[in-house]
Amino acid sequence: MKEHGHAELAQQIIDLSGGKDNITLITNCMTRVRLEVKDRNLVNTEKLKGLKGVFGVYVDAQIQVVVGPGTAKKVADAALEIWGGAPASSHPAETYQADKEKAKEIAAKNKQAIKSKQKVSKVQLALKTISNVFIPLSAALIASGLLAGLQSLIVTLVDSGTIADSITIQQFINLLRVMKAGVLSYLVIHVGVNAAREFKTDIGLGGALGATVLLTGMTADAPLVNLFTGEALKSGQGGVIGVVAAVWILSKIRKKVSEIMPAALDLVLTGFISFTLSGLITIFIIMPIAGLVSDAILVGVTQLLEIGGVVAGFILAAIWLPMVTLGVHHFMTPIHIELINQTGMTTLLPILAQAGAGQVGAAFAIWLKCRKNKPLTAIVKGGLPSGILGIGEPLIYGVTLPLGKPFITACLGAGVGGAFVAAFNGVGATSQALSGVLMLTVIADQKWYIYGAGLLVSYIFGFIFTYLFGVPKSAEREAETLEELEIR
């Protein structure tokens, strides 16, 4: 659309919004011209939708006219000139919203560009499967972790005498304990259902197979025996790792059985035979082996942090974001869950979470050092709130990774924060689904202040390393476009 076209569309938008006198504000984000009006009854929404170049109209607190990326600013500028009002930058709330949307849009575009260049290996496909199994459980895991944190806080307040102990308080603590425990106690069933959906087999059988590892009905007098050790099997042995493997086997068996089963008997016998066979394999083979894997993970993590100490903490935090960008980070989800199941917390996550904090520190350095580059600082301001809360993608894919060096210096700053947290050994999170400052609410044993100090260390060193060594000279210059931030 040429400049004359922008002015023409702007005039039409103003006319159909009740004219200049009805408009109190004109601004824009990446894709929309946004107007605030005195009287919404004067706005002809249907005719606005019918304008050439308009892709949609949304009405809430504002009139939002969707005209597409690149066009939105030009049409808004033309409308401002016609209207004779103040520039959009004079409205802080709108500027913030526009910056936020720019950050998301650039980040999404860059993420897609990076992913499209990566060769998808069988390992990455397997990790994607793991991700698809566990991501739908995030809300439940977050809720469980927050309940655990609230329970721990109340118990501490009672023990210190800050809150008087009473039957009501104890009942409330028990209520929190029951709700928290329910999520993790029966998590294997949800994992079984999600794994069955991912492996394209019967979700009811997947959930039932997940329930099988709980060994409901087994008594202490007549335990099922571990064929490899001769010891009694334990309820939940092998955890979620074993359930994913078991449901994969179920999907293979059910497919084969269904192929040879007569159609008249398929509904009755296919599920019965496939569940029975996979159940036996789960109990006598998968549970013992997955149990060994789970125990090895616990021992390995404990030894890693005890022996490796600050060095291990530095390396883990520093390499975490490169692993995220390569898409190989999802393998940690079941490990965190197993650690929480076995010990009540994961000591890895508070260290790995420093990775995002390093990016926040780097973003502040870029903001300060690149003040002349208005498009760049707009993206930084838009991505920072999400980054502080633990959602790092807008800053990673929208700022530090496209610029190159800031991504490296941010990772180094995160490494210092990871080393700091590791030095205290035993700082753990009761939920694996939170990061950033939000993780403060789920840090176990009232050690939130150590984790919080770790975030500050990561912020500071991410800032220092980036300010001194990580900002490209080209980014410091005045700029009119965001081309330097777009990965092609």
C-alpha cells in the first residue's frame, strides 16, 4: 500500500469511527491501529470491517483495526496527521503494549527461522514426544507446587508461634496436603493418558496402564516380586519414565493384535489382550528397569552437585539456554518430576532457572547502552516483564540471540548465578513448571532467599558481561527499522 493509500485508509477509519471530534486517542501496535472514542455508538464497525486493507475489527476498551504488520504504523501516523492529535508515544500504557507485542512478534518470527534451519533428528523427535506428554500437565504441577509452598509456609508460621496452633489450622494444613499429594500420587495415570494420545493408541488403556504401576491391590503379605533382585516391587517404582515406556509398548502390541483380530471380536478382545500383555511386561520388566534408572538419576544428580559444586552449577546454568534453542531441553521434565517424587523437590531447577535471569541482566545492559536505537529498546522493554517472570522467549529470540554476543554474555552471567545457588547445595523447587521470580513461591525448606539472591547475581553479571563485552557497535547506533533483529 502506497503512502496515498495509507492516508486514504486512515481518513476512512476516522470517518467511520465518528469523525475527528469523537476520537480521543490514536496509536498502534505491530498489526493494529488502535483508537479510543467518546461515543462507541458513532462507530460503524461493519463498514470498518469492509474497508479494503482491513483484516478485522475488534472492540473492547478500544477500537482495534487490524491492517497488518508494517502497515499499522503508517496508517496510524497518517491518521494522527489528519486528526491533529499527539503522537502515540505520549500514551505510556499504549507504548508498553505496542512494545510487548513487537517483542512477541519478532521473537516468534526468529524462533521459527531458527527451528526451520535445524535438522530434526530421531533424538529430537523423541524429546518432542516427551514434551507433548508433560506440557499439558503444567497447570496441575504448578498448582501442586504452590500448594506445597503454602503448606510449608503455614507450618513454619505455626512452629515459630507467629500463628496460633488450632484444630482449624491443622485441618487447613491437612487439606492443603491432600490436594497437593493428589496431583503427584496419581500423576502416572495422567501421564499414561497423554502418552497414549501421543502414541495414537487407546487413552483409556493408557491411563489404566499408568494406574497399574501403583500396584493397587497388592498386599504386604503377598507382594509382587522384582524378577531381577528378588525383592518386593514398590508402588510407583519407575515412575513417569516407566509409564511412558510402557504405553509405547502398549501402542505397538495393540496395533499388532488389532491387525490379526477378527472384526467381530476386536472390541472385546483387542483391548483385553494388549492391556494384559503390556501390563505383565510393565510389572515384571519395565518397573524394575525404570526403577533402576530413577534411582540412578537421584544418585547422579546428588553426586553431581556435591562433587561438582560451583563448577557444575556454572556449567549447567550456562549451557541451558543453548540446549533450549536446540530443542533438547525437554528430557529434563521427567527427571524433575522423578526428583520431586523421590525427595519432594528438584535441586536442578533453581540452578537451571538462572539461565533466564542472565538474559534479563543482558537486556538491561542493551537497553542502557543502545538508547539511541529506539526500535531495539522498544523490543527490550516489551520482553523484560515476561523475562523477569520466567518466560524468556521474547528476550532470547527477539533480542540476545539475533544480536549474537549478548546471548553468550547472558549465558556466562547465568553461569555465575548457577554457581552461587549450587554453592549452598540443597536449594530445591517443589514444582518443575515455574521459573523466574515466580519460582520463589515453590522453593522448599524456606530457602527462597538463596534462590532470590541467585537471580540477583545472574541479573548483575549478565548486565556486567553484556555491557562490557556483549553489545555490538552496530546496535548502539540510531536505527529506524528492526532489520538487525530479524533472523533469516
